[in-house]
Amino acid sequence: MTVQTEDSFAPALSLLGRLVPLACLLGTLPALAEENVLPKASETMVVTGTAMKVEVPMAETPRAVSVVNREELDQHAVQQLDEAVRYRSGVLTGLYGSDNNTDWFKVRGFDAASYLDGNRLFGTGYYVWTPEPFGLESVELLKGPASILYGEAPPGGVINAISKKPTATPQGLLDLQLGSRDHRQIGVDVSDALTDDSRYRMVALYKERDGVLDGTYNERAYLAPSVTFDLSDRTSLTLLASFLHDEGVPTNGFFPVYGTLNTSGGQIDPATNLSQPDYDRNRNTQISAGYELAHQINETWEFKQNVRFNYNDLLLRQTYIFPTYEGTTAYRGLVYRDGDTKSGTMDNQLVGYWNTDRTEQTLLLGIDLQRHVNEGQEADNYGMGSIDTLHPDHGGFPGFDESTTTHQKSTKGQSGFYAQHQIRWDDRWLLTAGGRFDYVETHNISEATSKNEKQYDDNLSLSGSLMYLADNGLSPYFAYAESFEVLPGIDPNTKNSYKPLEGKLYETGIKYAPSFLDGYINLALFDLEQTNSLVSTGSGQQTQAGEVTSRGVELEGSVQATEALRLTAAYTYTDAKTNDTGDGDRRASLIPRHQASFWGNYQVLQGPVSGLELGTGVRYIGSSVGIGAVNADYSPIYGSAQVPAQMVWDAMIGYDFAKNWRAQINVNNLLNDTYVASCDYYCYYGEPRSIVGSVNYRW
């Protein structure tokens, strides 16, 4: 429901009035239960809580979830967040090549929301947050709609980066790296006790690396202190902060179809910079501060509060070419952004654990508050001259008058109330049901378009699941979930505000984690639909009549085959379709139907080369379609760009050559294959060979 008057509070309060008594009723259930208390799920924790917001084993999570721990991040020498999940099913990364100021994900054919420690990393336009992988303990991926727990978000899912926090055992790390593209990095990670009841962790990093395009680079400084206080035997408080500063020339890998996918007139060198490297600039400062509070009220109830404040300051000057489909002359435009984003999030959770004769129950009640403000000067200039794509000459740049920029400000506030109840029955059945009501207010001011609009949206999101736990480790399940995403603007057809995009997921699968197997094998079949998508009206405007669907299969497994050998494999089939042109269903651009990956890791445990570790893997990305031509009236011809499949080979060798010392070399795209990763108006080259060598000392 979407209206533009203050009357929108009425349905919100009405529905909230119905939810609160329900929550109170659920809250009285522990009093009716027996006094025998269920052991907290954190005692067998495998997942930190991204999928359920309570700590449960991954094998007992009735949704498709992937986890990448710190060991794997180190094993693959991950440099950007999107690199962390490219050996997992259901997720597509690298579709726009190697970008030095943005992480790109497609999950089950849709965008995904990025979170840090359960807090939304708000992004709008070019204002995005880029977590530093060296400061992370793990990365968790929840596939599919997740509005029940996280509120307004795209239907692809949630990518939650988990920060490093103080450890109970003192430890330290000094890491040095050198690599291709003049990669240089030094990182320090130390955790120790402050007093008997407190401990700290300090993570710091500095790195430099050239981009894949001529004249591009990025320098990064990162600092992340954290402190944990044991205020009592029932209460703990962790304070977290981070500072990140990027300075460089952005990588803008937008290439025309002619010269990349169509090479009849010659091929454009993948390192060619069609932007303006002597003018382009990316300066980005990210500051985050907050706390995590946990208090055990009694044997049944626990209260958690997660608060985070984020500040992102950006100066972006980026020149780009317009799409061209024939010839070597490309006209150019310019994006200019100089502003900041301020975000505040607070998630309050009340979690109860209890049991009866035949059931073990977990009840989650929560209130989630968010506010995000983006403000700054901006310009989109479409007259920045032209450039020859095969033989670029950057001397004809006309320059840009930065005093012509205009002011814009956008504000988004979200209030969410949610409840989720899980019942474990006879140690065999897991039943989960939940609902969440959100109220979202957006306010957009744009001097360039003379726009000053307020919009009010509310939404009820539901979810439910059923899982059976067999003795042999097989756990079949069925799940349903919903999502919604606010879409600002006015529908020219109805003259009303756009309705939120709505996503629905039907998922069934089997998880296999028997007691004799150190690992897991997960199979999931999903049917995901997004409605209220925008459709072109043929007059340069868009109305809401579209539908995007994604159906497919995911198979993922990771097994410690022997004490020395670990194998990880994934396969994804995705049939993504859209009707955003109003001409019927068509295959969605960018999304391959088939993806597969395999990684094997072998450690020598004894003998003269004990400590040697070898790893190798392949990533297969199937063929996809895009826009590779236009009609006489310059309307796009969808599916005319047929992007061939590609397979990339990665490898790693590491050696523990002395006590606490380790050397490692990682090579991605070992054969240095040149390939087009995807096309959609533009084409994007895949990342060329990348080499990272490291030496680290741990204590």
C-alpha cells in the first residue's frame, strides 16, 4: 500500500495494534512451559545468525545459506568482498569485471543487500560501502527474500560481513603482500586482554594496487579497533569502530560491443582506458562506530541490542562512454558526485528459549530502526566529447565546470516490528513461522529536476518453513519468504507513487550432514518472483506492470575427504526471465543459466615437505545474453549479444616454513585468458591474471 499523506499512519498503527497483542501472547508461552530450560543454540553454533537472527547450526537452517570463514578468505587471498563468495552456489560475481571501488553481486538473478554485523550498509547510486576483507572474520550469504528479519531489501538475499572482534585467547598476525599490478599491502591484527574482564582487538592495513585499466589505481588505509567488556556473568558489551580511506582513479570497465564481443574490426585491448584518467578521481572515506550488547535476563530470556552509525564521504569524478554498436567512435559523458551519506541503525531483539515434554522452542521478538540521509552536489554531463575506442587519445577532453553542479538530498527512515517462532518437535520436526511489519518514509529533493517529494510505504512480510531431521543426517525442508523494496517516484500511468517491489520465494531442498562426514552437501530448488517491476511505456517513461522470475537448482558441498584433503564444489542452474519491455517474457540479461565451481585443497602433514599446501580450482560461467544491437530508432534489441561461456583456473601454493611463519602465492585466472564476462548495453572484460604473494607471522 502506498499513499502520500499523513493518513498512512492509520493502517500502520492498526496493523501494529494487531501484532502487539500477538507478541504479548507469544511472550506468555514460556510461563506455561515446564521449568526445564533448553540449552542455548550458541553451544552448537555453526552460523552466527544471518539466516534466523538466532544462532543455529547451518544444517538445521531451513533456507539456503552459504558461509565463508576466515580460513577460506586467507586461502584465496581475497582482496574484495565479492571475491569471497565466487566458489559458492547461487551467486554471480565478476559480471562487470574487476572494479576497484564497488562490489558486485547477483544472487539467484537479483541484487542482494549488503550488511555488516547485521547492520544495513545503505547505498544509493554511486554512494556505496566497501568492507575491507582483512577486517572480516567470515562472510555469510542468505539466498532469497529476507524482509522478515531485515526489512526493506531486494529479493536476491543478504550478504552479511562479520567483523573481527576481540578473542578470548591472545593472538596476533603480521601480514605482508606483494603482487601483480604493483600490489603492496601490510596488515596487522592483534587481540589481547586489557583486564580480567575486558579484551581488545586492533586491525590495521595499508595497501596499494593498480586497476586493470591503464592509469587507474587505488590506495587504502584501514583501522578497526574493538573492545569487549564482560560487565557481569550475564552481560557483555562490545564496542566497534572502523575507519577506511580510499584514494585513486576509478576503474570504469564499460566497453562497446564493437571491439569486444564483435571483433570483426579489431579487438580493444582489455587494459584500454576510455575514461579520462588525468581527471577522474575516487576519494572515499568510511567511518563506522557502534556497539553490540547482550544481556541474559534469566534462564529463558536474552536481550540483544545492535547499534551502528555509519558515515560515508565521497568525491567521484568519472568519465564514461555511451553505448556504441558499430564503428570506433564513442561519445562520452561524466558523472560527478560530491557528498556524504549518514546512517544510523538499531536492532533490538528479545530471544526466549524453553522446552516442554515434546518440544524445544525459540521465540524472537524485535524492533528494528533505520535512518539514512544522502546529501551532496551532483552532475550528469552528456557532452564530454568523443574518443576512438581502438586508438584512444585523451588530449581532446573539454573539461568540466564543477560550479554547475546541483544540490540533492534524499532521506529514508524505516521502522520494523518482527516476530519469529521456531518449534523443534520430537527432535524430528522444525517448524518456523514469522511476520514483520515495516513503515518506510522517503523524502527526495533534487535541484536539477525541481523535485521535492515525500513518500510513505508500509508492508507486511511473512515467512515460514518446515524441516524434518532424520537420523541419517538427511534434512528435507520447505520454505516460503517475502521481500519488499521501496521504489521512489511517480507512476506516469496511475499518477500515484510507485508501489514497493514485492518478492516471493518458494524453496524446497535437502541438507545432508551425517555424523560420519566432516562437511555438508546441500540441494535447493527455488522459485523466486518479483512483481511491480518497471515496464517501459514506449514514451520514455516507466510504469509498474512488470514481473521478474527466477527458477533454478543449487547444489553445494564441502567435505574433508581425508585429514589432508578438502573438496568444495558448487553448481547452479538459473532460469531468469523478465518482461520489462512490455513485449512478453524474455531471458534476463547478464544471468547465465549454468554456473559451476570446484576447489581442492591438499596439505602435506608429514615428511620432508610437511607444511606444504596446494590448492587449485576452476570456475565455470555459462553463456548469457545482453543488448548488442539497436533498431533504426535506437531502441535496444534484447538478446542480440550472445556472451560465450568461460572457464577460469585458479591456483594456490602455501608453505609453513618455520614456526608461526607462512609463505603463500595465489594466482587467479592462471592461464590469463581474455574473455567477456557479460554484456548489457556495454560489455565487460573478465579480470586478467592476478598474482598475490604473501608472508605472514602469527603468534
